[in-house]
Amino acid sequence: MQFAITTRRPLLIVIAAVAWSVMANANTPTVTTPTAAGCDQNGERTLMAPKIHQLCSELIAKPGLNAKTYAEAHYRRARARSELYDWTGAMNDFDIAIEADPNNPNYLRARAWRNFYHGDREEGQADLAKAIELDPTDPDNLTFKISWKLLPENEIHDLFEEALKTGRIRPTILKKRAEFLLKRNNLVGAEKDAREILTYSDSDLKELQSEFESGVRTDLKTATHFLLGRIYYAANEFAKAEIEYTKAVTDNPSVLTFYERAKFYSILPMSSRLPDRRMDALKDLKRATELGPDRSYAFDLLSEMLQRTQQLPEALTAIDQALELDPNNPKTPPLLWAKARLLRLTGQTEPAITTAVAAMSMGIEKGSTFPQWLIEKLEKYDYLGEADFTKRGFEAVNDGITACMHDNRCW
């Protein structure tokens, strides 16, 4: 296989132009609204994105929706589509929701997030500015500015203090500030904020918007235990970190909590003189895949841990399950590369080459950073010469990949 693109750096991180179809139903009836069960905030807390997408689509198809429910259904489906990596579909739904309810700050802020991730930052800033104008005290609007560094660093502290005056959602803002402080290595401040969250009752925390951890929704209490685990890990207090991950597992035994504790076990530094916890990680991951046989991220890490414990055929099976469950995941190209390495290690050189080339091809197709990373690696380890790449383009990349897959020393 030869790639048709031969342009040099920056490496073809292609963002296709998207034709948005903003077609709100002009004849939306205003009669009694059908039930929105599942396609609502409660559904987002308890259901996975595919189910939310299904329920919202069914609701949108029903006659008798009033304008508010029609807009809300598109907004909820847009959020579900974002989790499913359907960026175009998500943007279409956000557009329709805003067309139907143009002064809803939540819709505007959500579309701003999507534009900042996969679109036009200027459009995102325009949506955010309007959302702030409509609701200037909304702490989510304020923390958006923090997350995307839309204000000077020295103003962020005051902005958090302003956001923390909002009473009921104070725990959510505390978590955002704790994460901000953790990134700046202010571990004492981060721990203080996280600990304050846990002083709230479970019922109070359950009323708040769900959190994302590893791309999965969970409740704020569980997310806070994970956050404390990361804080203690950063402080090299590994025993305390394990306590927090175990509290999350005990309070909420689920795919996500077993997965997060396994991830913690898998990254414990060898220099810590702690016992090897790889088998504990494997035990948690096997439990996670039992609880969630449809969750690709658990099989992804399971494959890595099986490889690290020299269980290569089992690792290949796990990585195939991860790829089958979530083929559109942005992580698919590096996952295919990992599969190629496993194929090579088990003596399957030709399938390894085919899979490795497919990883590069899919990375270009998805506009991911993986192709750039791979080319830099191939050059660094002398499987690809920069001058050769400049002259022959991706034909040279193919040759570099083939050479790598014939060499057991290749990463």
C-alpha cells in the first residue's frame, strides 16, 4: 500500500470542511409534550451514550413536541454524539438546538466546547461571549475561560473565587479548581479543595452534573476519589493514593472504578520499591471486562497488561476486542500499531506489516496526531531518513514501517 499524500510537515492533520445542516422543524407543534424519559439530565447520569442517542432520536421522531423539548432532545443527542466521536452529527444537533432556542446559555457553551475541540475557535469564542452575556454569573462559563486559557493567569484565582460563591454547585467548582491546582503542582491546595467536596452529603453530590473520567460519565464523589488518587500519586504518597482508588471501588464497584484502580497499579514506578502490582492490575481489569464486556477502554488496558506479563496470545485477543467494540475511537491508530507489534512478537510478520500500515493510513484519515508521531519515531530510530521522506513521501514511510516490523528491537 502506498499513501497518496506527499506533503512534508506539518503532517497533514486534515480537518475536513463540514457542511452543517441546520434544519429545525418550522412546524413543531406546541401540544402536550411526549415523555423525555432517558433523554434528559437523569438519563445522562445513568445511561451510556449509545442508549441516550437512541432515546433522544426516538423522542425527536415523535409528533407533538413543543419547542423547548425539541431543542433539549437535540442538545442531549449532541452530547451523546460527542461521546461517540460523531463530531459532525454533534455539531448539527447543537446547531438545531440553538436555532430552536437561541438564548439558551447551556446550548451555546456546549457548542463553544465542540468548536474549541473540533472546529473554529473564533466561532467558539463568539458562542461563549454570548453565553456569558446571557448568564454572567454562571460558574461553568467562568471555568470555560480558565480551561481554555482565555484570560491572564493572574486573574484566574479571582475568577475561581467568584465562581465559588454560587452555593449549590460549589463542589463542582471546587473540583475544577483542584484539577487546576494539581496541574500547577499546588498539591496542598488541590487536596484541600478535593477534601471539601467529600464533606457534602451523597444526596447533594448526586444532584450535581456528572463528571467525565477516562471519557466515561460518573458521579462527583467517585470522580473526587480518583482526583485525590492522582494528587497523592503526584506527591509520591502511593499508599494514600491506593486508599482513594479502593474507596471508589468499594462505594461504586463498576467497570470504571476497577479500570481506574488497575490503571493506578499499572503506572506505579518501579523505583518506589513497592511490590510489583501488575497481577493486581490484571485482576481488576478482568473484573472490569466482566462487568462491562462492551467497554473497549478496559480491553485496551487489559491487552497492555497481558503483554507486560508475557501473555501475548491473550493480549492479542484483548486488543482485537477493544478494536471491535470501538472502531471509531481516535485511539484506534495507536491501538492498531500496538496490535502490529504484538503480531510481530508472535512471529506473524506479514500481518504485522499490514496492520502497521493500516494504523498510519487510518491516522491520516482521522486527522490525528499519530502519523506525525510515528514518522518522528521512524526517523529517530533510523527506519526512515528525513531526506528520503522529503523525496519519496509516504512510499518511504511504507518502507520504514516494513523495516521496523522486521526488527524485534523496534518499539
